[in-house]
Amino acid sequence: MLCYLPRLRIVQLQTINAIPVYLLICVVFFPLFSVEVAAEIDRTRSNEIVQLMEQEQFEGFQDFLIRLRSFSTIDDETTQVINNYLQDQAIPEDLKNTLYRLLGIYTRLAYGDKALGTLAQLVAIPTFAVAGLPQHENPNFHRFADVLGAIAIEFGLDFRNVDNRIYEINLRGTGDELVGIHAHGDVVPVNPDLWVLEDGTKLDPFKVTRIGNRLYGRGTEDDKNGIVASMYAMKVIKEENLALLRNIRLLVDTTEETSSLAIPYYFERNPTPDYNIALDGSYPVVIAEKGFGTVMAHFPVRKGSGEGAEIISVSGGLATNQIPAASVARVRSARPEELVSVLNEAGTLYTAGHGANFQIFASSDSNIVMLTVQGVSAHSSEPASGVNPVSRMLDFIHNLHGQAVFQSNHITDAAHYASENWGLDYLGNTLGIAYQNDFMGPLTAALTYIALDDEKMQLAVNLRLPVGRAPDELLAEISSRLESWSQTSKITATFKFSADEPMYRNPEGAWVNALLDIAAENLDIPRQFGSSAGATSIHDLPNGVQFGLAMPDEKYSGHNANEFKTIDQFMIDLQIVTEMFARIGGMPRL
């Protein structure tokens, strides 16, 4: 397929044998020959229709159209589309997208409240990974599959549970092409103690709590909202018997946040869709995803030695892709009140010298002192959007260990390692591995996960790799630098490394331009491709892109304490996804 453009954005992709390879990014689609024509209903007009009709009760899409037609403010072209549809007459190709947009608005108005209830139903099932238990054997995932299957059957949709790994929901078309819509039902773990709003309101992470325009709950943003929007879109298309020229398959992943093994398992046994769209990222259309990597350090547990109090535990993120809101260290001390005073005074100086955008405070209970670093939680792919308490806790411990406030043990070993190799920087500058790509942005390296048992302490650095360096080459350099540090510092540590290739594509065809149109027109945002630091299940699949459901210029709340989705955004997502299903399903050629 050719892409005709009056304006181009050229981004260097990489260099092979000293010859630059460039990615051609379509910014504005210029119609020359047979093209998809934009719907006449822009965001302003869409909002007007919603306001006109939000108090109405409908008995179906046709009833919605009849009522809408009665308003004198409806333009002639929209009236023509409505009349043709109601009279079962052919709708001109240049007006079909108006019908699809109306279908999206109808879904939002007719099923918005019910969809909110379905979201609450799914969020109530705690589908996070349990250590030592394969995801497909986890009873909560079995519950989730049963609920999802019951909803699909109620909606008249075909449901298939593929070995408790992937849940498949199908919408049949007349052709052979298959479009895969990707979402995931698993979520990252929670620390309930951190789910507290600024006014002191405590939240249940697995109960949707509506406060103002926000729906709080784990999975409201990442990614159970995508499942709900897709199923209601499929329901409406099925109810209206809308003709589809290809098959649409919703694939609900169970391991997206952990091993990512479910998708490969599924495609070893099932056909790969010709086109793949992930509802697990950002609008408008994301064509590049950074590679996901981990540097996992292991420090053998050793008894405390030397002067000072003994740190007996420290907390971090509950997953490698999660920057928590707080890190807490428990310290055993013979003089707890004195230690509290020392830590609070040192904490005040440390915060003042390192940005003052976080807090350090200590308190005591008997001979145990609780040292807390309060930051701002974030998805590990966007460390700049948070304030990492893990890196600050470890750096603070390392500084005080040098002043004999703490005894030497495995936790101070880990703090020494973290401070000298990673520091508070999240761009790899401290270790000397920083690089960036003009389109995809910089490498990021965030200290995230901490685990401690009787034998070892584990500390993870989550890497996000843009195009520019081969992952194997980068990991070899990191390994060399860390092994050299371990020998010089005489701290015993072992390291495990992993990293995926980044995804960087030049998508072509009417389908991608249709996605750009839908997002840009409904959301009133620039019509251009984007890049993501987060990897999704379409990372290694053909013709794969992200299409929402987050706004590109707003902080992503997924993985955070107090995760939320705004009601306004949920409703527009419902509208957009319905339009997308209908339009992609009905286009003559993709």
C-alpha cells in the first residue's frame, strides 16, 4: 500500500554499515485516489449530540437514529446517512464513517452505565501473579475466565478459554482476514497501605470507588477498561447485525505484566492475526515500543557487623515494572528514640539537597525504627512521571552507612551497589550507559523491585531500550561494569540480565490512517504517530500498533497506587473503540 503525504516527518531509525536507515512517519494523510474519508462529526459535534441525547432512552440503534433525526440541528449529510440506514439503502462510501461514529456515540449513551458496572465486576477479581503459582493455575484467573465467559454468552458472542492462558472472544465476518484486538486481564500487585488519597480517604484496590470524575481501582486504567470497551463494542455490532468484511478477535492475555508467556503459547496453537491492535497504551497510534529489560542483582544475606543500628528489611516495588509510592526500612536499634532523631535530621538535609520533592521520616515502636521515604508512584516505563522512593531510600542508607549509623549487612551492600551504579538518575548516566533515539527517546533505568528472604536480597533495575544499541551489546557492557565494581568494592553480588529488542515499525495502509483519523477527530489531538516506553503483547506480532486507551500528554496511572480512570475518558473510549471495530471491520481494504 502507498501512503500519500503533503508533509513528512523523517526520523533516523538506525545505521547499518554506515548507511542511515530512516523511518517515514505519516503525519497528515492526503487523499489522492481511493481513500477512507473522515467522518463529518468532529469532537465538538459529537459532544453536542451527547448533550442532546443523554437523557433519552433507546430501544436500539435505530430508535437512537430516529430520535436524533428529529432534532433540527442535525446536518443534511448526517440526515442522509440516518435515512439510508433506516430504509436499508446503501450508504455512500464517503459517508459510512459518519454511521460508524454515530454507532460509537450510541454505544456510549446506551451502555455507558452498564459498562461501568462490568468494569467494577472485573476489577473486583484480584488477578495479580502469586509467587510459586503458574498464572494458568491461579484460582482468581479461573474466576475471571468464568465471569468473562458469562458476559460474552450474555452478549451473544463466541467465547473460548485457551488452557487458562488466553481468553478469546470472536466477532465473525464474511472474509478470511483476522484482526486481533489485544488487552490483558492480569494486573500488577498492590500494597493496600499506599492506597490512600491526600485527604486521608482509604481505598480498596479491588473495588471500583467513584470519587468525582475518577474511578479508582487496580485495572481501571491497565487494562480491564480495554476488555470492557471491546466487549460492548462487539455486543452492539452483533445486536445491529452490522456487516463485517473480516473477523475480529479479542485476545485477553493473562501474563502481560509478568512472564509474557501466554501469547507465544497461544500462537503456537492458533493462527496469528493479519493485523494486531493493542488497547493497552496511548492514543493516537503508537508504532514504536522500547525493549523491556531487567538487571537483577542478588546479595547473599549476612549478619550485621560494625557500629550502628541494623537494618532488617527494606521494601520496594512489588513488580519489576512498578515504582512504588513509598519505600520502608525496618531498623533494629538499642536506642530507638535517638536513632529517630538522627534519621529525621539527616532526612531533612537529604531532601533539601536532592530536590525536596519527596519526604523522609522516621518513627519508633519498641526497639524497631520505621524509616519511610515517600515518593510518587509511577509506571517503570515513565520514571520521569514519578519520584522514585526506592533509589532515594538506598542512596540515603548508603550515605548514613558511611557515617556508621548502620551496621554492614546485605541491605547496605545493596544500597552501596545502587548508589554507586545507578544513583538517583534514571537515564543510565551514573553507570555510563546513557543513549537516546530522536523518536523513541532515551534509555531509562529505574530501581524498582526489592525482595528479601532468608538467603538473599534481590534488587531489580528495570530497563527500557530505544533503538540505537543492540540489547546483547548493552547487557555485555552493563555486566562488565558491574563485575568490575563488585571486584573493586569487594561486595559479593551476582547478576542476571535480560533485554528484548525494541519494536520500531513503518506501518502502511488504510487501516492505520483510519486509526489516526478516529483518535484525532474524537479527541481533538494531533494526527501523528507516537512512541511508547511500555511494551505490549503486539510487540513481536505483524502489523501491530497501540491504539489507546490513555491520553498521550497525561500521566499514566496504571501500576501506581490509587490507579484510576476518569469517567469522561472511559465513556469516550467506549465510543472510540466501537467506531474502530465497526470501521476496521467494514473497510473494503486494510
